[in-house]
Amino acid sequence: MKYVFYVLGILILTLGISFTIQSDLGTSPFDALLVGLSVNVGLTVGSWEIIIALIMICCNSFLKRQRPEVLGLLTALITGICIDTWLFLLHNLITPELWYSKVVCFGIGLVVIGLGTATYLHTNFAPIPVDRLTLIIQELTRTNIFLSRTFINLVFLIMAIILNGPIGIGTLLSVCLSGLLLNHFMPITKKVLDRILTHSSTSPIYDKGKKHSI
């Protein structure tokens, strides 16, 4: 059941990313970096997700002084494929032109990203390297997710600006709100998923005991 929520979380996360890209208001600094690399260098946004993930896995390994988390590359691979798939599906379906429709599109994307990230992170199975870095910095600096996420976003923002990525008002909102949203959703998803996972793990035992008593 845990792996179902793992995949579901990534599907939700990548849907949110696609919404922010389609809003044309600017994306998160990390996604702006991916789009900038895609436009200026080539390859798809999802492909750069995988390449950058490989680099970050090595960085995370250095910071934690442990073996590289190879499973993180699996998550990045799934994420990259999902991003390209959602962008392909939404390309002609969601093309907001008026400013308020762009704001709505971006707002939906930002909230969905927070929910998706919190969902798959709670499964504690092969997090995306950038999210693992968030948790590592939180642990090393003894701060909360909001501060560590904001710091990482600022670093990627500088890199995205250098590569002429899609920087806009949405990028600023993402820097200010993404960590806050993640910090908000984490305890909620923990409460809900713990209840579901606990129920699913105890149900067979309960049923078995019930049949035995009959």
C-alpha cells in the first residue's frame, strides 16, 4: 500500500509542476532551471530532471557521508517521465491567456505540488534528490522544512536566472510559499496516510481472527 501512495504522490506532484509551467507566470526555481536547460541546451524538461537528479545524488552522498541513494534516481526517472507526459497531455488543454486564469492555474499547481510532495515523502521510499537535500539541510542546520526549502529555492533561482529560465511573479510566490505549503501538508498527510496504512496492515489480521472465532 505504501508504494501505491509513493506513485500517487509523484503523479500529483508532477501534475502540479505541469500546471505551473502552463500558467506562464513563472515556475519554481528548480523547474525554471530545468525549463531553461531544455530551451537553451536541448532535451526535454523530464530528461533534465533525471540528469540533475544524478548530480544531486552525488552531492547528497557527500553531505551525509554515506553511499549514494540509487533509488533516488528511480524516483527522478519516474518524475521525469511523468512531467513530460503531463506537459504533453495538458499542452492543448490548459493554455490560460487572461491574467486571472493564469493566477488560478498557477495557484492550483502550487497547492498540488505541496500535496504531492508531502504524500510521497511520507512513504519514506526513494525521495527525489532535491527533496532529500531539503531533509538533509533541515537535519544539519536543525531548522524546519520551510527554511531549508527556501534556502534551496534561492540557490536554484540564481542558477535559473543565469540560464534565462521562466522567471516571473510565480517564481517569487513559489520561493515564498512552497516551503510553507510543504510544512503545512506534511503533518496532514502523515495523519491521514498513517491511519490508512495502519488500517490496511491490521485488516487481514482482524479478518483472520474474526473467521477463526466463528
